[in-house]
Amino acid sequence: MKIIILGAGQVGSNLAEHLVREGNDLTVVDVDEEKLSALQDRFDLRTVRGPASHPSILRQAGAEDADMLVAVTLNDETNIVACKLAGTLYNIPTKIARIRSTDYMNHPDLFGPDNFSVDHVIAPEQEITDYLRKLIDYPEALQVVDFGAGRARLVAMRARAGGPLVGHELRDLRKHLPKLDARVAAIFRRDRTIVPEGRTVIQDGDEIFFIAATENIRAVMKEMRRSDRSVRRVMIAGGGNIGQRLARSLELDYEVKLIDHNKKSTERLAQMLKHTLVLTGDCTDEDLMVQENIEDMDVFCALTNDEENNIMSSLLAKRLGARKVIALINRASYVDLLQGGEIDIALSPAQATIGPLLTHIRRGDMAVVHSLRRGAAEALEAVVHGDARSSKLINRSIEEISLPEGVSIGAILRGNDVIIAHHDTVIEPEDHLVLFVPNKRLIPKVEKLFQVGLGFF
């Protein structure tokens, strides 16, 4: 696929890394020569330097025969104009825009084909806010992602000694929870993938991915480790777009404190947030943290625009007694280094927003794509089309399907039903399959499974 990416920032660079490794023909546009050079040094792609919304620059980037344009610059207006030009002048089939402003997002009709010609909108700040909210709602989880508009969830968590199922075989899960159904999709043990089978014994420290209907998630989590006490108090460092969105999302359900160093920002936030205690101060100030009872906080979220401040304030909060700390960190290399130590969850904004982009880029009818394990794995919700003659899936049971090694079908969404997949479950037309893919290199093989043969036509 021939794809143009506008913007070589964190999101654009991360997307370029994903797509170039999957064999796409990629061109990246940015005004910053250094960013473009850094990308060219690492990946096999073209770069064009210039304003992303100029027709001549788009033509130079290959807009006349591109299959897709992804506008992810930091400027909403640049992204919108670029999509409009891509549709009007160059008839690019698929146009995706990153939109940050809530003013624009409150008027979704603006982006239709009769207006700005944006086929799909991604809102990174809202994606990250939703991601953080789930991590606070499920404090034992490392990652929580939704399928079927929230009817089913895939949860990653660390098994701990004392959990009822730790030290026992997976098939015992059904004995412990006879009235509900769930499936373990994958197990990572010391970063090595283990294909889960009935006789697989769960060990202390295993990273376990399981899927269940949303209402059953908490019951399954209790099998993997003793439940942490419920979250009541949350402190947020940083009153930017993400910090204020998260506070607004949490304040009716939790006791929330928000700290920001800018007095004008805190005055504005205090007017906007009716049930959040807003404070002016430095989140790396130990005296302030002690004064605000950091030791009583169930969750501390460091969400400032300065990743060094986020790291330092998270380490400080943990040392002073905060139970769980989450830090927003831009550099992927830092995320791998820090997560799981003193910082419980290190979150990369680019990784959190890559899934919605991949949903529109993957071949086949993908309803949802989630990036897992910091981009190494993926979970997909893919729609099955065709009939028994034209499809490799329809009218076949799970055990009859030749899945790539390590790939598992965790659940089937059929109408309003969530069906946990077992070896004898039969797939029907228009089913939504939730698949766990432990290694991104297997994605092309998975996509081929959903291709409809000529017999369908």
C-alpha cells in the first residue's frame, strides 16, 4: 500500500516504524529536516520537506497515486486542509486526520465527504484518557482494551502468588468459575511466549492476557492474583489536555487532586472542574507531595508535557507511598526501561494512539485494532465475510482453522452475544472474531485468513 504520512513527530514516527516493517511504500512529510533525516537513517522510506498542507508538497510526496493519507501533524487546521486537498485535487481513497481540539470533535459532521473530506478522525488525547481511565478502574491490570463497543474486554495482568489459579493448570479456571466463560489468549513468561493449553500451569510473575465479557472481567482477575484494594484517591500531575480530560472523567467517581505549576492554568481548571481539588505547585516538590498526603493516594498519574518531570515525580510519589504510579513517557526506549520497576505503568502516547490508525490501515474488514506489549503484539477484531466456499473460516470450527503459530481466537461477537471461543465453536458469516497476535510479523498471515475468494462473487 502506498501511504503518505504528514508529520514526523512521535505519532507519525511511530506509525512509520509500524508500517514500513510491514512492507508498505511510505513517504513522510515534515518541515523539520532533522526529524526526517533521523527517520531515513532508521527506515527504508521517502521523505519530503515542506508544509504538509501545500498542494505542491503533496504532489511531490506522491499524492497523485497514493492509497492513503494520514495527517498527524500537531496542527488540526493543517491536517484538515491536507485531507481536503487530498480528496479534491488528488482523489486519495482514504484520508485520516489527527484532531486535538474538542471544539472540532463536538461537530463530527464537519469531517464528512461534503465538507472537509476526512474519512476517519483520531483524537490522541481522548484515546489516552480512555486508556488511563480503564487502568484506574482496574488497578491490577497492565492494559485493558475493548471489543464490540465495550461488550468484551481483553486484559493483561501479572499473576501473583496467592492468586487462586497460580500454581494450577489453566483448565482449573472452569472449576473455579463454573458459571462464567473466559479464555486465556496468551501467556508471556520472562518475555517468552507460551501458547496456553489446558495443562499449562500459571506461574508467579506470568504476564497473562485473557478475554471475557466485560461483566465477568473482575471475577477472572481475582483468579490471577489477590485483589488490590479498590481505588478511591487519585492525584494527577499536569493540567494539560490529557490531565484535565482525565480529571473530568474521574471526578464524579473518585477523590481527585490535580497539580499544575502554571497559576493561570490552575485558575481556569478550578472553574472547569467542579469536584476536583486543583493545586498550583511543582509535582517534583517533596514537601508539597507530603503536604498533600501522597502516601494516601491509590493512583498517581504523571501527565505533564515534560517526560523527565513525569519520571522524577512518579519515582518520588512511589517512594513516598503512592500505591500505583503511571507516567506518560514519549520515548519508547524509556518505556521499556522503566515499566515494571518503581514505575508501575509507563505509557507512550504514540503507542496508545497507534491502534485506531492501524484499524484503518490493516487489510480486511477490521473493526478494532489494539497495539499490545508496547507494539510487539496486537489484538484485532476482524469481520468474517463470504460463505463456506469463498472463506477459509465460515462453517469451520476453531480446531479446523490453520492459525499461524501462537495466534489465538479468543472470542466471537455475534449480534449482541459474546461467545468465548473453544475448539468446537463454529464460525458463521458476519461474525466478529477477536484474535490475539503475539508477534506483529504474523499480521499478513492473519489478514489472508479473512480474504474472500472469487467463489463469493
